[in-house]
Amino acid sequence: MNKKFTEEELRHYYKLLDEPLTPYDCGKLCAPQNGGEPFCCILENAVPMLYREEFKYLSHRTKLWKRWSSSHPQDKKQKKDEETPILIFCECKGIAHCERENRSIACRTFPLEPYFNPKGEYVGLIFMREFTGKCPLIGRLKDIKQSVVDKHYEFWRLIMEKKSDEYDLYKSTSRGWRISATKRGIALPILYPSWYKG
């Protein structure tokens, strides 16, 4: 079953995801090529999906977020096809108005997601495949702090205990990554938690 998050759980998740990915502001790597804004903060590049209870939680804390809407037919179709009883598309006021304490889970975890090995075991984190040519961090794996990898790993473990759909989703995306990497002859950019023994 997909269980709802409590406010206490959401506060804990946000705390786990507070630490920046790198010792430096990673947004400065790609901002110069994107009109001065980090790639992940531009709505046309990626519309964040928030858990429904997360959106409600943030709506009580801030006026930063609102439901995403668009008059473009393709956007409307995407919204209809991809929103679920668990996740909804949302947008913030933009980087100029960012409130770091009120960033969504999608903002805090980008561009990483859970990775499952061929045995179906959750073993680490991997880059979101659709952004590998756009986010420069994929070429700087060593810059991502191990403490962040450990906390993000724990976060996703907790999430997948509550949301079975997430477990199924990331098993599928992990399989897609392996197929893509094999075809292209590249190594998978996997980040393992400090306790992982292989």
C-alpha cells in the first residue's frame, strides 16, 4: 500500500536532505550556459513533482509553491498522463525567490534517484538518466559528498517503505539505465553508501 506521510515524517525527510550535494554551489557549473540560472531551476527543463501531502505541508509553511498549469496542449497531456494519486506537478516562484528551507523533495534530491541492481536489491544512487547530458555533476561524481550519499540513501529507503509505487518505479528506471549503458558501452554512474560492501 501507499501510505501517506505525516508532517513529522516530512520534517525528518527535509532534514535528511538539507545538506548540499557538493562543497561548492553546483548551480554555478551550469548557470552560465542557462542565462544565469541553474539548469534544474528552469521550469521549461524540469517541472517538479511533489507528493500531494508534501504540497499541503509546504502550503502551510510558505507561498512559494503552487500547482503547475499550462495552456500548451503537450503540457496539458503530460499533466493528465503523469500526475497520480501520489504525485502532482508544481512550480515555485523561481530561483530569485528561493527559500532553501522550503525547497521540495524533488529540488533537494535532483539529479539523483535510487538504483536497484539486477537482483532487485536497492544498493545505491544513480543520476536521472534523462538529465545526464544536461547536468554537469555526472562528470564530477567525486565532488558529491559521501555524507550526502548516505543521507539520500536512507531517505529513499524510508520513502520506498511508505510508497510501493516508488519502489516499482525505480526498479524499472534502474533496468532502463543498465540497458542504455550497455548499448553505449559506458559504466553506470552509481554512488554507493559508505557501508556498501558490494
